[in-house]
Amino acid sequence: MAGTQKLGPQPSIPIPVRKAQSSQENSASPLPTAQGDYQLPSAGSAMKGYAPLDQAALKLTPRQKAAYDALSPGEQQSFHSLYCAQGGNAEAQAGLCQILERPPLLKSTDNNGKNLLSVLDGVNGKKGQSSLENAGLSSNQLVASLVKQLNNPADVYQGDNRTCAVASLQTYLATSDPAEYCRLATDLWEKGETKFKNGQDILLTSPRAGDKRNPLDAMLQESWIETAKDFSPTDSESRGEGDGSLLEGMEALGKALLKYLPVNSVLSFLTGKKEAEINAEGLTSNQIRSLYGSAMSAVPTVVDVQSNLAKSFNKLTEMLDAGHCVTVGLKTASGACHCVNVLGTNNGKVSFSDPLNGKIKEMPSEKFEKMMAIMVVPEEYAEGYVGKSIVNSIENFAGDADEYGGRGGGSGSSR
């Protein structure tokens, strides 16, 4: 491998254009305008401008009270509106109160500068796309699901679907960019379309009948993976130094063919697989890179971990110490790759959230290092990754993780 170099400027991501589906008209219910004090009303009582709550009040802890008092009047109004709308859902109301204890959540803003509470309150009382409403994703359920994932990003669930890469992006955004994550979800639910930070269109792909995922997970994962499949599966420029390999020639050929053929037809030609097989698979590393780049402020590098294991694990630790949630692809015994989100390291173990069953797992660091195949590295941490350190962008990363944890199985049916 070449000596340590700073990765050169990343090429911009071409933004594919997809034809929008018809979007239904939605009208908002009027929002209450009155404010209340920090103690929410007791059962049967009414706060001026709000309907009576249908269950006993949830009192704020001293820490929650202090956080509530620090909110602006508009944020206080949004909090009350959200809390009252969740009457009868004690878990969602408790989750909202828990958000008060987490300043990074309260302070986060979306790509339009709106704060988290305002983004969530923006769908209160509205109607979503009919396919989503029919799947059980009402405005109240949407907010409740988002609140649950904001407090526990590991709740994201893929089940038996080959959507680990986009599920991992859900966890990444819920952790690192929570208000923007909520904007993407609420826009898609209400309008049937939205845009990533870089302007890339996202169109609604409705959940399938019988889908075991939470409707929120199904909506985002299916819509995002269809968006990502519009990106080129290869990009030889992103690999840094060339090595004259056959693979590099295949990538060049693939890029030329993309001018005339659909993405999956090109992949079929390059890999020898049938297009139906390609459709059933996940994303190539370049599609993962492009997807993350669309959602982030800068295009990341997808790193081949095993080409420089010591450096990569040190980078992982550095990113965790800086508060990042790190997306890693683990190579399984079957040769497939499964994306997870690393949350921390402690006492010789790695803690990570696994979308396969929506749980946090631990693995000995030595075993985890050996299984690491790829890692999504933000631009500011990509120094020194060149040439063969940049992942083979033709390979597909979408496998399951039977070898180290098993499928979600029955646990997914109730989510």
C-alpha cells in the first residue's frame, strides 16, 4: 500500500431523477395556541387550548422540569401538543419526557433549520399517504415510533429483508442527525416524497402486505434502498490509486455501459447473476457510499478494513471517542456481508446495534476485528486511505448474520 496520504477531493455524487408518484392532498388540523406550565394536567382536566387528557398525568422529574423551563414558548407548545396527542400511549408520552433529558436531541435541527419538537409537531393531526395509513402508520403512530427510535436507535429492525445498509443509515441518522432523520420520515409519510441533504429525491415505496417490520422501518428502508439502487454500482475514481487490476477494468466498462443500460442490467452483465437475483440483493459499496453521502454533509469513504486492520480499528476507536455511531459491514461465514452500527467498546468487547433483530449485541474485540469487512468513514477521518484501502466497489453487501446472532424471527412480528 502507498504511504500515508490525505484522500483527495471526493467526486460529487450524480443525482438520479425518479418519476414521482401521485401524492394525495393533506390538510392539517388546527394546532392549539395556548401554553401551559411544566406540570401536565391530571386525568380529566383540561389545559387551556387543549383537549382533556384521557389518562393520569405524567409528572416531570426535576431534570425534565429544568429542561422544559429552558425551552422557548414555541417548543413548549410543541411538547404539549405532542404529549396530548399521545393520550392513551403511556410509552410514547414517557419517551417524549425522556427526550427532555437529552439536550443533543432538543438542540438538533433539520436541513431547514427547524428544531426536533417542531418537526415532530408538524405532522400532528395530519393525514399521511393512504398506503401508509392503511398499514397502520397514523400520525400518532409515526411520532411514537420516531420517539422510540430517538431514545433507542437500536430499535431499527430489518427482519428477513436484505436492507441492512439502509437500516444502518437509519440508526446513524437517528443518533447523529435526529431532527433531519425525523424530517425525512415525516415528509415521506405526509407528501410521499422528500429530499436528502444534497437534493437527491426520495420517493415513497409503500410497505408490502404482511411485512413484519414496524411500518416506519418498512417505509424508510424500502424507499431508501430504491433510491440507492439508482446510484451507479461502481466508481473507480473513488478507489484512490489505480492498480491496473481486472476489477478496475470491469468498473470502467460498467460505467460505460450505464450510459445505455439500467443499473441492474449492468450488474447482471458484470457479475453473471440474473437481474431477478440482483433485485433481491442489497447495495454495492459505492451505492452505500453514495447513499450516505446524500444524507450527510460530505461524501464518506467506504474502507476495506482488512487491507489495513490496525489503522481501521484505531480509526473506529477515534470516531467512537468523538461521539460518532460507526457503520461497519461484518463478513459472515457464508461470504456475505451484514451492516451494523458500532456504539462503543469496553472491557475487550465491541457493542453494536444489529438491525437484523433490533437489538444491541456484544462481541469480543478480537473476533469483531476479524469479521470487519467495510467501514463507512466520514471525510474528516479518511486521511491515509488510498489505493487498495478503498473498498472493492463491485462487491455486494447485503447478507444476513445467521453466523453470529440469528434472524429476528418471531420478535419482528410485534414490532
